[in-house]
Amino acid sequence: MSDKKVNEYALDVGSIIDNSDCTAEFEKVYATRAEAEEQLAFLTSKAQAAASEPCQIESTISETENGVKLTACFRFEYQAETMIFQLAIR
């Protein structure tokens, strides 16, 4: 492939990872409060491991008619950290 062809398809990493999406949201219903709390501890651990600065975490655990709902929002300093966190919890 010629240099001209390579440059035609080259993308600037900054156009893909531009720090416009530094938030990851999580929501799931569990059978018990203990399961929801265990999952939140797991997610918190993964978020802090991915973060260069402390990750801001807002979470709620609430009773629903279908079980116990965990809702959490993780705010990272950089979009790359958000992506690393999302891959780590898959």
C-alpha cells in the first residue's frame, strides 16, 4: 500500500477519543440487596483501578417489585479510562 493510500485512511486518535464521553452508567436488577452491594463493590474496584484520578461514583440501591435495582454512574477524568473500565466489566 502506498503512503498516499495509508494517509487516506489514517485517523487522528484525538478524533476518536476526544474526552467528550467520560461517563459510564450501569443499571441492573438483582434478586437480593447483598448481590447488588457485591456488584457495586466489584464495579467500584474496577473503576478505581482504571482511573488516574479518583473516579466520581454516584449510586443507588432500591427495592423494586422485580428485585433490588442497582443504578450507578461513574465519572472519569479521561475518556480512555471510561473505555478501559467498560472493557474490564464485560
